[in-house]
Amino acid sequence: MAKPFHVDVVSPEATVWSGEATFVVARTPDGEIGILADHEPVMGALATGSVVIESESGERTAIGVHGGFLQVLDNQVTLITDRAEIATDMEAARAVAATFAEIAETE
């Protein structure tokens, strides 16, 4: 079993997801980044898209996000995003992210 680490997904309104995970995949402007325990420290921009978090139990949670930042430090992953919403699956997460992008264009 993979070693767990702590993950927080935070938006201005609330902590959208918080808990122990074994794997995280997020989009950056340069492409996707996969994160496992003991990852090198990283700080970068988040692109609008989906984030997938695999919990210790193996359950996958898909979250649609709109921009923000990602930090990996000492087995703690923090995603600070403008908007985030848990979705039922990857396609739904992408649709949520696309909606967030459309809203941002009109603001």
C-alpha cells in the first residue's frame, strides 16, 4: 500500500476537501503533475481543470477547479483555488471547471 500524505483543497468559501491521500493529479499551465508521498517540494500555478485525489481506501474524488496555486511540502499538499467543487467523476469535474472558466470571462 502506498504511503499516505495530507491534502487540503481550499477556496475562499470553504475547505472543499481535506484528508489523507495516496495520490493526487492536478493540472498546471505546463501539463499534469502527479504527486505521491515524499514528493520534492514544489510550488506552482494551477490551471483550470480537474484534480483527482485517491484516498487511503482507494476511493477517487474528482474536483473541478478554476486556477490557483499548488504547494507540496513535507508530505502536505495544499491547493488554493479561486473556485472548487467536488464532482461525481472526471467528466463532471471537467464540466465544472469549464463552467468556472465561463463565469470568470464574464466577470
